Amino acid sequence: MVRKLVLVGLALVLAGCTHTVAKFALVAPEPVRLMQIASSRATVAKVRGEDDNHILVVVPWRWRAHDMHVAMKRAIETVPGGIALLDCEVRETKFHVPFIYGYYAYVVEGRVLVDPLATERTHEGGAGGMGTGSDPVPEARAGGARGGAGAGVARGMRALRWRGRAAPAGGTNAEVR
């Protein structure tokens, strides 16, 4: 009887848990322009990003807590030109033996949305990405000069922005029906 109680107690002490924190249809840890999303393609395979923290005795291994934002960025960075995650699931894992060891982690899984322009800039040796201060979507593309899906979205946004007022030079409200 005592042996069974010890085994049950040991199982309870060594047990951890994992639960789903959130599910997102589309999530981006950094600001993303609507034009980038319209011209992007999603990967087929799911990627995984993780941010964890270990606790030894009562001292954390790193002096910051585990962070969902960092886990999302790590998942997106696995694919060159990635800007956001589609069909994203965020899980939190906890395991703790009091005063001995603890493990806490956010695990993010989803498909990466890839911006072809950012991928081109990365392969050409340019800076690429959102943090460079340059516009990741050139004005020629936003105006529809290159055509494709981005051109229709740009005209639609211009029409919505100027509805009820005089249209800007180069565009009219009649462009989108």
C-alpha cells in the first residue's frame, strides 16, 4: 500500500501539463502592411518556434520569463522572407518540481506567410524585412504597375480611403466596382 502511494505521489510530482493558450487565423509579431499579405504565399508545411525557461532550485536560467512573442518570431524566422503565421496554435508547457527544477515554455506552430519581395531582397543581398526603415512594398507595386493580386487591393484601398472626397491624382473612385 505504501509503495502504491509513493508511486502515485512521485507521478504527481513529476507530472507536467501542456495546454492550448490560443489559436489564430493570422498573427504577426511585427507590423505588416495589408499589401504584403495580399501578395504573399503560405508554406505548406507547419513550422515550430519555442521560447522556454528553466528554473534551477529557485533561480531562473535566464532573467526573463518565457515569451509568446519570441516563440512566434522564431517560428517565422525558420523560413526566409516570412512575415506572419497562418493557422497558428500557441501552447504553453509547464513542468515543476518545487525547490528542485522547473521548465516553462511557449510552443508556436503554424504555416508561414512568405512575402516574395522580402525573399528577393534577401537573395540579392539587400536588407529586406520590416525593421530596416525602408518601404518593403515599392510604390510602383502599390500603384499596380506590376499587376497581380496587389494591384487590385491597392486600387480598392485607394477608393475606400477617398470615398466621399475628391479622388487623388492618378486614381478615381470608379476604379473598383
